[in-house]
Amino acid sequence: MLKVFPCYSTPDREIVHSLAAFLERGAGVEILLEEGEMPPGGDLIAKAEEGLSADVVLVLLSPEAVPPRWVLERWKSVFWEQAAEVGTAFATLLCRDAKFPDLLRRKNFFDLRQNRLAAFRAIKRWLMGLSPLPREASFVPARQPSFQGRDAELETLCALLADTPGMAVLEAAAGAGKTALALEFARRHQEDFDAVFWLTGGSRTAAALAGDLAAQVGVRLDRDLESNLNELRRLAARHRCLLILDDAVAATAALLAPRGRTSVLMTTRHNDLAPALSAAAVPLDASSGRDPAQLADTIRNLDGPAQRLLSAMCACAASGFPLDMAVRTADAEAEEARDMVAGFVSQDVLAPLDENGPRFLVPALVRERVALRGDAKRWARYHSLAAAGVFEAQTGAEDPTSDLTAYWPDLQHAFARALETDWPLASKLARRALTWAKAQDRLAEAFEILQDWQRAAERQGDRRVLEDCAWEQIWILEHWGRTGEAREIDSIRRQHYADQLAFDF
């Protein structure tokens, strides 16, 4: 935690205390209020020199604080040279009209006279930039080309989430622009947070969401779901991050929402989520969203190749997908697809999600409109085959060229659908999913896949799969130290399968 030493005169105590409260809430710094206050007639430069043992010195300028004469050699030595020598960050804040050298405006200068809140926010961002998280951003919110307006909502979210740790829920029906607003807020306010994380709820399970978040945070969690959630909440509480949960549902939102220093923004179609989480509800006016009739005309007027690519995109994971996943599903040319994507984005039938990759989202209204064609099952199979192909030649977790994390939601999505329609394909997807999940230490998700696969195998009467599932579940449970459950599964395996398969435990 940064220690911040403000040098100020007694008449400026009120503004300094307001600034301190704002920075301690929003930036998680420690303000040395008592140490920095100067008595009447105090020496501002001497007080600043006294604060060089802190991480940051803030010099507040006002008529009562400034010296009668600014001796260049003296103030430049303390403010710039000595501060640089000891590694102390230095900034000058103008509280009220006062005389001071113009040179001070050239380096870390903030004017509090006109718009105090804007100045406070600028100081907070500067402080947070002094100690960013030591890792490359895993999620970079993409610019929304057609986004406009919503200034009031953006300011509300800034006050609730950027100025201080908090939790807010954007409420509206499909098509109102909740996701676009969340992305635009994240893009504009990245500098207010150590990091931004994005999760899409919907039908994704708590284990899958926890795995996605752990991958973005940069940690490998190989414990069971409860242990993983506890660790993620602990990490989030320690850092000033923004977690966005798009299309949130109560079942998973309550498990994932951390407290502490992290702010949480959720989007939902349900108006009972905010009260359940004690979060601030931010309802949106649906009338400013996309016109469904106009959207239908836009989709209907697409040419053949564009129709195919859009159908492939709708078959991909609703939580976001790399363009390559849709290209494989549609069996399209990559260059031609990139040209189509530009048109899709300009027509609001596709939303850019993450500049890393990049990844895209198909808006819910577009998915609903495309589903009316009645060919969803065909495209679902194409997508499942494409997902199986992506994970076919896994080279192992040690090979940096084999990072398939961005495709993982598509494999999970394909597996869940294939369980209902194509048993051999579902089993192929399950085996590839287990290989990757275990290599990535995403054992909670692997265990969940095994449970779903086992239930389907019981319906199919597939003894081979049941035996494989039992062995894998036993291994994972023993790794977690849950030996009693492992023995129970082995007992059931012996009782029901030993007469069918000759395997010794």
C-alpha cells in the first residue's frame, strides 16, 4: 500500500480530508494526514522534504501555504532532484489562487479550483499508475463503434464503481444496450483499476466462470470449486480491480461477487438480482436500444456468405469467441471473414468484446433472430466438429504455442449440446476437454465434465465410459484429499462394473 504524504496548510484541511477519503476508498492508499499539516507560518519546502520518506508527496498550493519567495535552487532540489534520488513520486495540487513557478505545471500538476471531483479522479489514476499489477492485461475492453449517449449512466457507474469499491447491476430487457454500456464504461475507466476482468454468465456454471476468472487473474487453481472460489474472492479483495459479469444470474453471481477493494458490475434481465446482492440497481431505458424490426431487415439483407458466417457465430459460445472459431465453423476464408466482420460491427449485428485476440459477442437479439431460421442444429454440429478439431492436436501445457484458453468456452458449449444429440461426438469432445482441463489444472471443471458425461453414459448404457469416468473422478477426489468420496465411487464401480470389465483398482 502506497504511503502518501500531503503538505498542506491548516486552512486547506477540509479539502485535504476530502481528498484523503476519496483516495483511500478508490486507490487503496494510506494518507499521512497529521504528519503533513503545517502550522501557520510553516515552511512548505521543508515540510515537503520531510515527506520524502513516503512513497508519494502531494504539495497543496494556496495563499497560506506558499513561501513568500520561491528560490529555484531550493524547491527544485527538494521537489525534483531529491525526490528522484530516493524514488518518491511528487505532485503539485493547486487548491486556491496562489503565486508559484510556472515550471511546476510541467510535471504531475493538478488544478482543484474548477472541477474538484475531476481533479480527484485524475490524481487517483496517477497514483494507481505508480504501482500497476506486474502482468500484461488479459482483457482489454474493445471500443464500441456505435456507442453514443448514456452520459448520465456512465457518470453513475463512475461514482459507484470507479470512485470507490462497490457493486452495481445494469437492469434491462434484451436489446437495451447493457453489454455495450458495460464495455464502454470498462474501456473509459481502465486507468481507475489495477485490472479489468470480464465474465459472461448465462448458462455457464460456477466452476467454468471460476476457471475463466482464474485464467484472467493469472493463477492456476487445482482445488475443488469451493476452495477455488474462496481463493479468487481473497485475491479480488486485495486488489483494486473491476469485475464485469455480463448476463448475470443469481445462482452464479452470488458465488462469484467478491467484496473488498474490487468493484463489480453486472448486467442482467432480472430485476430481483440487485436486491439479492445488496447492490445498486441501475435500470436502463429500453427505448434507446436497437429497433428489432430494423435489425431483422439488416440480417435478412445479408448476402449468402455473410449469412453463413453469422449463423456460425451464433453457434459459437455466447460468452465470446475468437474469429477463428467462427471461420472454422463456417468453413470460410479468413481474409473474407475479416472483411465481413467490419460490416457486422458497423451494422450492430456483432459486438467487439476483447482487443486481445480479438474476441467477439453476438447480441442476444441477433441470436434470437437467427434462431428463427430453424437450422440451428446443423450449425451446432458444424461448431462441435470445429471445436473438436481445435483441440485435436494438443501439444501440452508446456508448449506456449498451444494456448487454447480462448477456445475453451466453445469446447464446453459444444460438449453440453452434443450430450443431447450425438453420443459419439459428445464422448470425443469429453476426452479432449478432460485432456486440456487437467493439463491446465482446471480440475473443478474437469470433474464437472465427468459428472455430466457419467450421467449421459448411464442413459446410454455405455459401460466403457462409466468405467473411465469412475477412474478419473477417483483420481481427482484423491488429489483433493476427499478420499472417502473416492472410496465410495470405487465401491460402486466394483459393484456395478467389475462383472462387465476386467479392471483391478
